[in-house]
Amino acid sequence: MANAIVSQSGGPTGVINASLVGVIEEACKCKDITNLYGAIHAVAGIKKEHFIDLKKLSIDTLECVAGSPSSALGSSRDKPDEAYCAQVLEVFKKRDIRYFFYIGGNDSANTCYIINNMAEKCGYDLRAFHVPKTIDNDLRVTDHCPGYGTAAKFVACAVMGDDLDNRALPGVKIDVIMGRHAGFLTGAAALAKTREDDGPHLIYIPERPVTMEKFLADVEGVYKKLGRCVIAVSEGIGDVDHVTWAEKLAANAERDAHGNVQLSGTGALADFLAGQIKGKLGIKRVRADTFGYLQRSFAGLQSETDVKEARECGRKAVQYAMKEDNGSVAMKRTGSGAKYGVEYFRTNLSEVAEKTKSVPDEFINKDGNGMTAAFVEYAAPLCGTLPRTEFLGGYPKV
Amino acid sequence: MANAIVSQSGGPTGVINASLVGVIEEACKCKDITNLYGAIHAVAGIKKEHFIDLKKLSIDTLECVAGSPSSALGSSRDKPDEAYCAQVLEVFKKRDIRYFFYIGGNDSANTCYIINNMAEKCGYDLRAFHVPKTIDNDLRVTDHCPGYGTAAKFVACAVMGDDLDNRALPGVKIDVIMGRHAGFLTGAAALAKTREDDGPHLIYIPERPVTMEKFLADVEGVYKKLGRCVIAVSEGIGDVDHVTWAEKLAANAERDAHGNVQLSGTGALADFLAGQIKGKLGIKRVRADTFGYLQRSFAGLQSETDVKEARECGRKAVQYAMKEDNGSVAMKRTGSGAKYGVEYFRTNLSEVAEKTKSVPDEFINKDGNGMTAAFVEYAAPLCGTLPRTEFLGGYPKV
């Protein structure tokens, strides 16, 4: 009999709360767990012992939490070093916390890993488990990450509507999508395409640096053919010198505690690209949007696949903790298309900590400006159901 | 027995296609209407006789159209003068078109009005009817406009999620929302607020110009009290000298054919406001998003009230055209809260043409930085159901 703690770290997602509820409902079933603490604002909340009693929440509250975007326990961008983690471990000892569930990305897996190693070294029996989440979909081992499908659904619905808008009032439309290093989320724009001439017509991801000349030539090619062009661009897109365009633009770039340059939330890249197209191609109607934080936090939009899997990942972490010392929850795909399904398994924290993955080559087209059918097959089931749409402009003239 | 034509003009919305389907289904019932033409790209398509046969569409296609954002017949930003309208009228005569249904905003009502007057002068029997649409909600006579409720729902869901995100990682968040002259859509951010300390904490609309000093003092006040601040700002917000901040920023402002400055689609205003808060208040975590075109085109998100009313407005236009010479469809509210409902009526084109309305004083708080309960009562039923959300950070410590 001992206490357990759960917390959420890093950038919120649309289903990180479903994972939290998965942890809570499974922990409530475990006779080995006395109290289940929720630490407010991640490791920062653990240090300060800012805990709430998660066993007291009603089923109605839990379902409401599971459907809410963002991190219901709050989050933190603190990147704990050894001294920080030692403080966390002291709190665990003081409160007799023997189960630690940490929902987050690869930095969170690393925090879990450090604390687990410290506990082992000093002979404190701790079960440390990482529950994956990230809209970037860039964690290793797992087939895909909870949080990605919902963000991908937002992107697909946004680009789908955007393409219809661009049909109604033709021109060039640029959509800047989150993703500093991995292009999975920007790639999800490809799911908006159901008709031959649907946008997005061009997709640029960080895995394929592109020169301004090539970018402009691509846009001009589509525009000459269709009289319009919808472009999905990752915020992390770079030139062939491997410096991102956003970095080139950001004279006063702000860096977060992890050393990542802050690109989201400003329209600089979108405005710059629109200016290039107007100025160098002489196209008059050029519009640009930066999707920003809506991609990870829009309320009331969840992928049904994603929310189900996120909750199950939370449950599995607790189940694994009853049998094993530490680990991270991962998913393996068991079928594709209509037979889509996943199996859950435990992987080592060291396999997930700090590392990331990129979009594999077979998901990117030869020209480096679009996604392949293999990518669509990979991403479509994660997104869940997308709306059907219709445009009448192509119907026969009378 | 004569032909009818329907077309869509101006900026697309999430339910302008529901109005189109309303026109189609009602026209299909009328024995007085032989052919129902859909003109592609509004008046531009009429001039070119780019018509499709709308009576041939299947019920499945019609339902898919009704659920799709954007203008399924395409749109146009052409602002027709007398000569242009004369050409349109010539096509009507040539094709024996006696019923003209034009779905759009106040500019479209004006086009309808001009063509109707021309037809009267030359003794051509034409029934010209305007069907209202605009996300800005700024048409006269009608209680509210089809298109507004759906855009308002998008804004409310976005700000609701954004506020939860800002609770998880506290700081200042600025959301720039569409609306050059009328603050109805920005005001809809107020619908995101369900708890006492929920954002948006500050709302700025064009009806209430504000100095940078007052804006910064407001933000500082909220930030000192709550440790965070979510702000909704209209793209048309101006200083007390009545020059909008966006205009001050836009050295190379692009104007559309109606003389409106193009503000949407760039992050300039959002970035400027974020910079002011960082620089002058010394707050470190300041983020800003410009919602852009997603507000009018996001696929798969419609307010159930809005889509129903938009469709009915289309039907009513056809019904009125069987009895009257011309007009615009308007709505009158018959009850509030749970008793919300509307009655439809015909109003004169001249009452709607070119004119606009602003947010009335009783909807804006005394400080000019928020909306009143009266506004929330007005806007909530138009939005339809909003998601329930939960944040656990405020639960008692253990």
C-alpha cells in the first residue's frame, strides 16, 4: 500500500486530459494505491507539494475533464536538472509516493528517467511511468502519439474549409502549421484532399528544406494550372542551408527553457511568404494564416480514435506499474484501413527520453512538396471521421 | 412560367450554402419556376452566363452542400456599377430570368437593389430578393445574420480552449478576431466564459477606440490579479484618433474593390500588441494568434441554430418572391433563453443596401473592454451548444 502521483507536462493537447482520466480510473481500481495525488503544474507543483485528491472527483467531472483540451492539472516548461529532480524525489519520500505517472513528450520521458535512476541509486522503491502525448507525433518506438490525431483533425478540417474558401474567391492561400522539427502535423493537411484538384496543392515540412526559388516555382506552376493554390507550410520549414526561414526572420527570437526558438503565435513567416509570392510572382490575391495555438487547444474537437487511445494509454501505464518497475506506454498498429487497430506495450524510458523521430522518407513525395498515399493511409485512421464537403463550380454549364 | 437564378456573393460563411439549399428546395416546389440556374462566381458568372442546373442535384448532394462551408457556387468581390448591372439585366432578359435570388451582405443587397430598379425602369418584370449572410452580423433590420452564429461558435470554442491552455501555461494571450467595423464576432469571445476567472478577461471592439496606455493598464491589472490574461481584440480596433492600429501598421495596405483595407491574414496587429505588452509591461510569456479565415471557413463546425435559420431564410426568399416584387429576408426574435425563436419577414432592399449596424451600447461594458450580460443573452442562442470543459487547478490542496 502506497501513494501514487500523476502530472502533465509540456505543451497541452486535445486529449492529454483523456490520458489523465485513464490513469485516474485505473488507479481507483488498484488496491495497492492509497491516495492518488494530482500535482498542479507538473514538476513545479511536485516540488511545492501542490497536490489535489483525484480520487474525490465525480464521474461527471472526470468525463468533462476527458473531453476538455489543455492540461487540467496545469503544465510547466521547467526542464529539471539533477538538483531539481532530487527535490522531487524528497517529496516522494516524504509523502510515501511509490507510483509516478508523468504524461508528456520526450522531455517528460527524460524527467521520468532521471528521477527513476535517482530512486534506484538510493534504493527507494519507485515505479515511474511515462504516458506519451504530443501533437508533433515525434516520439520514438510508438507507432503514433496521443494528441496527434486530434491536432491532425483540426488541421485537416481547417485546410478543407480553406480550400473551399479559396475555390470561392481564388488566389493563393498559405497556412502555417505547427511543427518545428517534424512534419507530421503539417502533413495532416493532405487529409483535407478528397477531389483531384483539392488543396492543399503544396506541402512543405522541415524534413525537406527548400530554396525560395523552388518554392516560388512550385507555386507558380500550380497557379498557372488551376488559377489558385493552397499551401501548407510547417513553421519549422528551412532553406537548404538548414537555417529555418523563421529563424532568419526572427531578429529577436525568444527561446524557451529547452532552447527551442518560439515560432508559433506570430504571423511573421506567413506574412513573409505571402510577400514573396505577391512581389516576385505578381499574384494579387495572396492570403496567409498562422493556425497557432488553436491546433492544440480548440475546444469541442477531438478525434474519436485519438481520445480513445489516449485514455487507454493512461490506463495501461497504471496496469504496467503494477507489474514492472518503469517504462513508457507505446502503441503498435495491428491493421490498416477499415481494419485499423492498435496493441499497447511497455517500452524502456531510455528509448523515448530526449530522442525524436522525423517523417520517414516513404511518406514524402519525390519533389519534397507533398505527402504520399502511404502517409495518408498512416494518418487517416488517427484523425477519425472528417466532414464531407461539396463545391458546385465544376458541374456542367447549361 | 419563367426561369430563376441564384448566386452567392462576398466573403463565404459556414452556412451560406444552407441558404442556397433553402432556395433550391423551395424553388423546386414552385410550379412558376421552370429552370433554376446557379450562377458561378456571383455577378461575374451572370455576365458570362456561367450557369449550372440546380434542379438536377440529388438530395444527397444538396445535404452535403448544406453542410459545407464556403460558397458552393463560388463568389466574387466585384462591386457592380450601373453599366455592369445593365449587362446582368441583359442576360436576365435573354434567358427569361424573372426571379433573382442573391445571397450576400449589404453590398449584395445593394446590387440586388440596383438591378431591381433598372428592371422596373425598363418595364422588365423581375422579382429580386436578397438573402442575408455575414459573419460580421452588421446588416440592418434583421435581429441577426445567418453566418454569424457559426463564426461566433468557432470563436467561442477557440477562446474557450485558449483560456484552458493559458491556465496550463500562464501568461498573456492575445486573439485577433475578424471584424473591421462591427464588434459582434469579437464579442462572441465572451461566450467562452463560464467560470468567474475564465477568459477572455478583456475584449476590445471597433465601437470602443482605446489608447495604448489604457490597453496596457487593463492588461497589467488583470495580470497582477490572476497571473495571466486572455484578450480578444477585433482586427478593426482603433486608437481614440479613430485610426485603426492595423492601418497605422500597414504601410503598404492593400485595398479590395470596395475600398476596404485588407487586415485579415496577417499577424501584424497581433505581433504588435504582443510586442507592446512584452516591452512595456515586462511580461515574459506573451503569445498571440490571428484567427484569420478559419473563422468563416472551418469545415465540420456549424451552429445548429444558424444552419437551420440560414436554410429557412433561403426558403423564405422564394416564398416571398411568389407574392412580392422584391425585398430582403429578415428575422425578428420572438423569445429569449430557452424560449429563443425567430419569425421571418420581408423588408425593403433599400433598408439593407449598403448600410451597416454596430454593436449597440447596452452590449458593451462601461469600461469599453468587455461585453455585458445582455450581449451574452443575445448571442448565446445563435451559437448553439458549446462544449463543457473543466480545469482542476482550482481544486482544494491536500
